[in-house]
Amino acid sequence: MTTPSRDTVRLHRELLRAMPAPVVPLDLHRPAFLEGVYARATDVLATDLGPLLCEGLPRVTAPDLPEGGLCIEEPAGVVRAVESLMPGAPAPGWLWARIRDDLATAAPARTRLRRTRAVGLVAAAAVLLALVGSAFFRTHGGTPDTSRIVFRLDPRLGQAGDALMPLGR
Amino acid sequence: MCQAPDSDEFEAAFEALYVRYRDRVYSIAYRITGTTADALDVAQESFALVFRKIGAFRGESLFSTWLYRIVVNCAIDSKRQSGSALQKRTGSLSAVDGPELQDERENGPDDTAERRELGDHVHDSIQRLSPKLRAILVLRYVEGLSYEELCVALDLSMGTVKSRMARAHLALQDVLTGTLEPFGFVSGAPIPESGERRRKPGAGLS
């Protein structure tokens, strides 16, 4: 291979050194750019880590925990999972903060769902009691009207399953 | 900062590194990719990789050299992927021009329009080289890396660095031949160490 002459090397060196520094876009200095860096770094969430986190979440959100059922400590299992995917990386506080924020956002929706389910269970229990009571009175000589108990679908319980509320006779 | 720090410390240290190196990372990325949008994309991807791989940095080389390796690899990958997925991920990062640009340089007396024009010409010329040749020239002459540092930054042996450097010079020579006269360079004239250009007789006289 031909080697470049000394003059050529010197010319190129001077030309390259004389190039003005490129103009730096403002985007580079905006906080959103650093957030983008974090977002890319956590792209790993879309890979193998996603299912691991999902497995860990029920333990993290146990109802007896403070802060509305949200664990405020990083669960060791999740930390290990993250570290196994990002060898050598420190404990992912940033990642945990992000998960916690997501959970906090999701928490009101979960609370509503839990309340609806509880009301549904009470309603179902009431129906069961009414049916048992009805059978009891029929067997043991209750009034003839007992067999005409009326049930009405309570629209407030739409999400709780097809629970029926006894209205009385 | 790499010895299993506390999470908060890690984030603070990472942000400090980011602030310290972002302009230089952008500059290298820009010289290799050739466009603002690609350079921003590469800069962001490079820092994301640094974030994820910082634990792998053992301090056996300068942090900057290790960082350059990541930037160069990202930039070369970026050039390989035309219409890349990388770029799609950064839809928010526009190719900015005009008022969006911020010039970080001091506007000294040397910063003339002519110098800018020559700089643009050299920048355009190195864009005609392959990304690998471009990268070695930029790291050597713009960032001032030694040959030993080039070996680390490019993950190459000394012999390969030298031969690639020679190829880069020859390729740039081909690209520049016959294009420098309008800037006052005399073809074939020796170049003085000071960087002063040898002008054609009468050049620059009004």
C-alpha cells in the first residue's frame, strides 16, 4: 500500500484541526434530551425484564404495605433481575422510581376495581342468603308470599358481575 | 463512580458526566454521521449505552477513550442503518436549523466566513470517506488522540491503526485533490507547521 507523503499528512492535520467546532443544537441541552437517554436505557423493559417485573409486582403491591399498597423499597428480586440484564450496573433506583410512578398512576383504578368487587361479593352473599332463606321458609312452613321474592339488577354493580339485589317481597 | 454506588449517587454522577461530555460526544457524532439529526440520535444512543454499561468500565483506560469507542460504534452503526429504527425512535429530535441552533464558539477574529467555508468544505470532504476512515481522522486530529488511545478507542491493534490511518489520508487526498485552490492553497506546496496557508501570489489582495 502506498503511504501518504509527510506534506499530505501535515496538510490534512492542519485542515482537520482548523475545522470550526460544529454548532451545538439547543435540543442537546434540553432536559428532554436526558430523559430520552433514560428512556432508551430502559428500553430493556420491553425485553426480558418485562415478564420478570410482572411476576414481582404482586409481591410489591401487597395490600398490607404502606403508601396505598405500594412498596417503597426496591424488591431484591427485581433488582437482581435488572442486574442480570445489565451486568455491572448499580441498583436501578431510577428504574424503580419509574415503576413506582406507574403503579401510583394505576393505583386509583385498582382501588375502584377492588371496591366494586367487594360490593359485588356482598350482593352475591345477600342473594345467596335470600335463596337459602326462601328455601328454609318453604320447607318449614313460611308464609306463601315468600316464594314471590323479587330481584332487581342494580345498575351500580354493573362491573361486579351479574349480582342481584333482593328488594323484599 | 463505578464502584457500585448508591442509586442516587449514580444518577447524579451520570448526569455530571453527561453534562461534561455531551458537546464533545455530539461533535464526534456530527463529524462521523454528517448531519445534525443523526448526530443527536447517536449522542442519545451513546449515553444510553454508557448508562447501561458503565459497570463494565474498569478504569484501565481514560473514561473519554472508552466513551469515544461507544460513540464511534454508534455512529458507524447509524450510518449502516439508512432510514434506521434508531432515527424513528427519536421523532422528537428534529433536524434543527436556523434559530434552533446555538453556536458555542467564541466569535474571535479568526472565525471568519472564509474559515467557516473552508471548514464546511473539509467537513463535506470527509463525509465522502467511509465511516471508519472518517472516525479515525476525527479522533486523531480533531480530538487529538494518540495512536495508543486510538487502539483503545477503536479496539484495534497498533498495526491496524497505522494502516487505517494511511488509508484515510490517501482517501482524503483523493477527495481533496483540486478542490483547495479556491481557498488559497498552492497545489503541491509544503504546508507550514503553524497552519498558515501558503497563498497564491495575489490571493486575498484587493
